[in-house]
Amino acid sequence: MFRGEPMITGVQIRSARGALRWSSQDLARQSGVGARTIKRLEQFDCIPPGRSETLSAIRHAFEAAHIEFIGGPNDAPGIRLTRWTH
């Protein structure tokens, strides 16, 4: 697991995409992670298996779009928008 940065869950990835109204292709463009990989990661409710660098790239793409990850894998993980965008 990547040290210093909390991992995100599949639920959080799905929720963040929904909040931003992004398709998996949109997230792929923003993160540099393949759309098929994103779809695979979203199938997990917990922290998905895979490379920590992949989850980090997804997390950073969402954070740049004003998504904040709250909670944790054992404490009702969720998201919130930090700034409303039109």
C-alpha cells in the first residue's frame, strides 16, 4: 500500500465520477489511467487490488476537480465537492 496517502475505494471512485458527471472515458483522460482499468476498480466496494500509483493518479485527478475524499475503508468512505462547478 502507498505510504503517506490514504487509498480510495471503488465506491468512492464511482461516487466521485457521478458527482462530476464524468464518464469512465472522462476520468481516463484526466488521470491517464485506462477506462477498462477504471471500470475494473469500480467493481470493488473496498480498496481495489492493484497498483497504488494507479489509485493515486485517479485520486489526484478527482482532487484537481474539487472532490474531497472523506472517511476511510473502515469508516464509511465517501466524497464531497469542495467547490461547486457549473
